[in-house]
Amino acid sequence: MRKFLFLAAGLALSAPALAALVDVRIDANAGAGATVDQSIGANEYGPGNSYSYTGGGGGFGGTVGGGVLYMESDGSNLYIGFQAGNALNDLVTILLDTQAGGYTDAGMNDNGDGARRASSQQSINADDAYDPSFLPDYSLVMASWGTVLFELEADPNPLTFIAFDGGGSQPVREYAIPLATLGLSAGTGFVDFLVAYVSDSGFGSNESIPAYQPLNSGPNPGFDAVSAGYGNYNRFYLPEPTSALLVLAGLAALRRR
Ligand SMILES: [Ca+2]
Ligand SMILES: [Ca+2]
Ligand SMILES: [Ca+2]
């Protein structure tokens, strides 16, 4: 019911009120997931691979800013595909908001390794603000050495390790996360996310998915004490007939105007 009310309200609002939520994709095929084979096949992530999200910024060469993030789901897993826009030398940090509550950069601090640093800090010396509606619960980091999943925790606690895969494929990386691991269940809910790109030492880039002009148009935040932060985020809806039909009906009505 909470989601129904949110969707109904969202459809009634003008675009600027939703500016921080940039791209919304809806999984319209509950039975079809992706295949984790480090290759993006035709129609693997929705029709025409339309369950995709692009970014902005090129301070580290466009690996994330010129990259594409894909999502798919079936009854068991959330599938995340990433097509790098350039060499994957640094840490592609995908913050996932799947539950009520969550964390801010200012409230996390884990320097145990580069992936923990990127997940809890992004640019190491600045508090990188997110949109107030975006409070991530998990972080998936893709690097040349593989992919690692954490549950986020508040400072002074270390992040909770969940899983590691040592496959270092590029330019395409695919990974599956059981829905239950993210506190999700088949047929309900959505995943909000943003992607940052940070060096192992915590030197922040100006690249992000989705694009966020204040960050993307400036220099890399690097080791600075001030960052433009990540003011935008995206959403992927798990298949849920009622909500999906409601949104599609709303979009169709808008197109007819
Ligand atoms: Ca699907
Ligand atoms: Ca694939
Ligand atoms: Ca930070």
C-alpha cells in the first residue's frame, strides 16, 4: 500500500519535484532474468536491453561516466550488468537502497580496504551527500580483481562482508544477488541505486550513474574536503503487476496529451 500511494503521488507531481530520481525502469517480465556470462546478449536486460542506465563525467576516462549499468530480475535474483566505458582500473561502487532506513557517507567510515573505503566514503575526505530520499543499505564494488558485496554499517562498525567473486572480466561484468540477500522478495519492491567511481586510495572521480551535473561538470573531487556529492539516483522495479500496470497506464496517459 505504501508503494501504491507513492506511485500515485509521483504520477501527479510535476517533473521537477522528482528531479533527484532520474531514470525508472520496470521489469515487465517476471520469469526472465539475465545470464551471468560476462557478456550482454540481445534483449538480455529487457526488450532492446532497455533496463539500462547511463551516466556523466569523464575525469577518470569515462569508465563509469561513459558506461552503462543494466538491471534484470527473476523470482530468485537481482542481476546487475556493467558495460565499462573505458578500462576498469578503479572501483565501480554501486550503492543499493532496497530497504527502509540506510546510511549516509557522513555516517559511515570503513578503511579496511579499498572497496570498503569506496563503499563507505566515496571521495575519502569529503562528505559526499546523496539525495535525502536515497539511503543505501548495500554496496557492490566491481574492480579489476573481481566483485565484492557488502552490507553497509554505521561508523565505527566495519561493513559486513557478504560475498566475493574473483572474476575480473572487462569491459563487461555481470553479477547476481539473491533477492533475499537484499531484503527483497519476488514480486515486491524496487531497487534504488547510484554508481560512483573511486580509486583504491579514496581519490574520488567526477563520474557517476546517473549523471549529476554539479559533480560531473567539475574537477575530480580527489582528496578534497569538499565534494558536490551524488544528488541523483535511479530506480529498478521488480515485476509487480499492479504497480507496473499503474505506472505504464500513467505513462501512456502522458504520451496521449
Ligand atoms: Ca525479469
Ligand atoms: Ca549475460
Ligand atoms: Ca566521502
